[in-house]
Amino acid sequence: MSASKKMKIANNIKKYRQKLGVSQDRLSKIADVTYNTIIKIESGGNQNPTIDTLTKIAKALGVSVDELIK
């Protein structure tokens, strides 16, 4: 996956999270992933999150994994 595609995931997660009006901490609890994971993904520190992590985040945000990666 290209670097721009990976940053697109980070930007999309942040966009959908902010649209819902939830903090990174709250999203981590809803998605059942660590707070540090959310921070790393959104900042681009983790540019290759697992499909399991993306699925949990997408479900918590009420979107599909496809919407996070496009």
C-alpha cells in the first residue's frame, strides 16, 4: 500500500471520528483498541494497522472498512 493511501486511512479515521464528535480516547474504548493505537494510526506512526483493528474502528465509527481505506 502506498504512503498516500496509508495517510488516507489516518485522515479518514480522524474525519469520521470528529464527525461523530468523539475523542481519540472515547473511540479507543468504543472500538476496543488501545488509546495508543488510535493515536499512532491517526498520526501516521502506525501506517499498517491490521484488518482486525480497522474492522473494530470502522464498526465503532459506523462506517465500512472500505470507507476508511478509500
